[in-house]
Amino acid sequence: MTNLPEVNVRNILKNSKALVSLMDSIRGQSLAIMPIYTFAIPEDYQKNESNPVIRVTPVPKEDAHYADNERFLVDTFVQVDFWINKKDTSGLALMQDLIYQELHKNGYERYQPERSIDPDYTEQIMVTGLFRGRIYNEQS
């Protein structure tokens, strides 16, 4: 596990065979690459035919917990976005639930879900979830 929460979350999602299979099923095909990114989605994959695609970014916030002047627990925050074609609303609910389940079983809890039409890609719905994860200091 890395100290970069966005990389940890991306890897959790990439390693979910159920999620990857669902994305391929919604899309109707698999892609040459796994469309789960940190920070930016390459332009070639910002098209309707590439959807769904996932982006994981860090949220600039961190809460630390201390005992005996030692940091023993850190809450980290990430944002998980995915884009899906407006016509695939059943796939939207399945993906949103599966992302939540995968992250929940790996110690992340969603605290703010949202859905809206992407103003830059009006044929796509952007689904956003903010998640909090806990990292325990291994020396504690």
C-alpha cells in the first residue's frame, strides 16, 4: 500500500474484476487499457464510446489522530468520479453501488454522492463520490 490515497483507491478499483466486467458490459466492449485514472483522463478516452471511465483525485484535506503525542491514525479523503452515457441509467446505479461496496470493504466510506449532467459533455452524466479512508500508523 502506498501513502498516496488516490493511488490506493485506483488500485482497489482496478483490481475489482466485478467492476471491470461491469464497465465492459455497459460499454459493450473492453478497451485496450483499463479506464481508471488518477487526476486526468487522456483525451482519447473522453468520448461517449469510452464510457464508463473513472477518475480518482485527492481531496486537499487530512485529519490526524494522536495518542501520547504520536500520530496513530490519519483520515484521508479522495474523490471518485465516473462518466456514463445518459442512456445507461441502470448501469449508473450498478456502478455507483459497486464502487461503494469495493471501497467500503477496503476501509473507505462515502460521505457525499452526487450526479449531474457534465457541462462539457452533455451526453454524459458525471457521478461523484467523496470518500474517507483511514490509515493506521504501523508503529502503533
